[in-house]
Amino acid sequence: MSSESPATPPKKHRVLIFVGVFAIGAVGLAASGIMDRAKSKQEVAAWTDAQIVPTVRVVRPERVSGEQELILPGNVAAFVTGSLFARASGYITAWNKDIGAHVTKGEILATISAPDLDQQLEEAKGQLVQLQAAVEQAQANADLGRVTDQRTAQLVTEGWSSKQQGDTDHLNAAARAAAVSVAKANVVAQQAAVSRLEELTSFEQIKSPFDGVVTARNVDIGDLVNAGGNTGRALFQIADIHRMRIYVNVPQAFLGELRPGIKATLHLPGQKETFEAVLVSTSNALAENSRTALIELQADNPDGKLWPGAFTEVHFHIPADPDTLSVPLTALVFSAQGMRVAALDADDKVVLKPVAVGRNLGNRVEIESGLMPSDRLVDSPLESTENGDKVSVANSDPKAVARVSTAAPSKPPSL
């Protein structure tokens, strides 16, 4: 009977294989996890280093365009305005023109009944007739005195009359001649009084002093008006609106470029149509409280669409200096060291440059000195920006950037 060694149970063999495979897998997983974690740490470190360098957008200085537009508020006024007051005392018996009526020079607007003035005129005319008759009487007496003086002088020469009588007749003749001069002077004075009253009676008719439009009527039939009044409301107001004046208060900084001949466009609220105007004069003086100067423009108004007293936006067309540069207002750095900009060198490092700022054009500002057209400027720089800071430029074409902003950091990789 032969003996054989017992065979290894199949079950135990499979267990050993399974344990070996599991051990190998566990080691592989552990190695993979360690490698992934190391890689993640490297990515986090790289991301952190990247966030230290801010991403910015840049702009370049631009030359001011061929025409600058300055917008200021203005007031429209008539070319000529007349306020008509009464020069004769009386009652309004009629008015012929109401507001909005177009009138010509000399046209009657209203009539005043002034019987007292009329009576004074008639009385003055009667006195003038009396004085004219007195001149004729004085002239006759003067002629008689002259003839008497001549006769008496001859009689004195011939010895038929005394020398005393001759002197008396001579002096009487001189006195009567002087009386003629007095009478004529009285006539001249009275004629002046009559002319004055006739002039006053002409004011019983209120007439337009020039061609224009009635803008106000403050009288009605039966109203009592007094002569010589120049305060309160005028009886009528007339405006010549064939050409309008526009008055604008201009800040001191822009006065050097606003010269006679500069053109402007008027924009009135509620009107789609615009109007062209030309600067004609300046006040040559500044108001101390506002540091502005009053200037005057004029605009043709053939259709009467511009009304006196209207508000308007005046868009001045100022020729630009082609050598002047401008930058966005957001590119400026306000600091204790003065006005600066954050420029970039060839290595994209910040160089803070001091600049001299000119006029504020709204969303842009003129730079008088400190920049070149080729400079690259950081738009909206951080307050903590310093010289030598390294940045990353987000936009390759700075001129295409409409609005500059600092790019937000991306989400960090997860560990």
C-alpha cells in the first residue's frame, strides 16, 4: 500500500492569491494618492504665485480730436427789448395790439384820453397868439419912438427944441426897441411851451418804437395811467426777435479759447431742431463768486422759433490743439504726491509718472505735460500700486478698451 503527500487545498491557494492582489492594489492606490496630492500642492503654489501679479487693462493717451465740444447752459434774449410806460396822464380809451401780435415801427398800440393835457395845450396856444400880438404892438411903438427921436434931434439942431427933450425922445426910442426884443423872446419861450405840450399830447398814442412782437400787455380800457412812471409793470413790452442774443456764463478755464467767431449749436428742451449761433463778445470781467465771465452769442431767428427767456444748452465747437493728449479720468492716480498715472515699461512693470492735468472733458481729461503718445497706462489702478509692481496685461490692444477694469482673480484649484 503506497502513501502520497496530501495536496494543498484549493481554497487556501485562492485566498493567498486574493491577498496578494489586494496588497498590490493597496500599494498602487497609496502611491497614486501621494502623487496626486503633491501635484495639487504644486498647482496651488503656482496659482498663488500667479495671483500676486495683478491682471490689468491698459490704455494709451489719445490726441484730442479736431474739435472739442463744451456744453454750458445759456439764456435766450431778444435782440432788442422795449418796455413802454405812459408819458401822458389819463385813461386808456382803446388798445389795438395783444400779446403775440407782430407790429411795425410807429404802429399805434393804445390810446390815452388826457383832457387836462389837451386843455393846457389850447391855453398855451392862446397865450402864444397874445404874445405874438404883443410883438407887433411893441414893434409899432419902437417905430414911433425911432421917428420921434429923429424929428426931435433935427429940432434940437435947429434950436426949436431943448436938448433935454431930445435926450428924452432918444431914450424912449431905445426903450421901445428893447421892448420889441423882450416881446420876441416871450414868443420864443411860449412857442417852446407849446411844442412841449404838443409832444406830450403825441404820447396819448402809445406807439411801437421798432418792428417786433408784443410780449406783454398790462393795460385795459378804462385804466388810469400816470405820466412819468418808469417802475412797476410796463404798459406794453415789445421784443425784436428777428435775431436773438444768447448769454452764457463761462468758467475761467475755458475763456482763453472762446474768442469772437467761435461757433456753437443751441439745443432747446422740447425742440428737436437745433440752431446755430456765433460768439460776438465777452464781458472781459469775472464774477468773483463764481469765477465765470458772461459772453454773448447771436443767432438768426427768421421763423421766430427762438423765444426770449428760453433756456438752452450751448454746445461750443472749439478747435482742438493737435498736440494735446487726453486720457480717461479713471487712469489718474490721486495721491499726496500729486496727480500721477501708472505707466508700464517694457517688462510690464509699473512706473508712476507725475502729470500736469488740463481741462476736464467729462469722462476724459487733458494732460498738459508728463506723457507721450506711446505710453501704456494702467486703467483704474489700485490704491496700493507702487513703482516696480509687476502686472499682467489683459488686453493686447489698449485702444480697443472702452472701459478699463482690474480683472477679478479666478477660483483657486481644489486640493
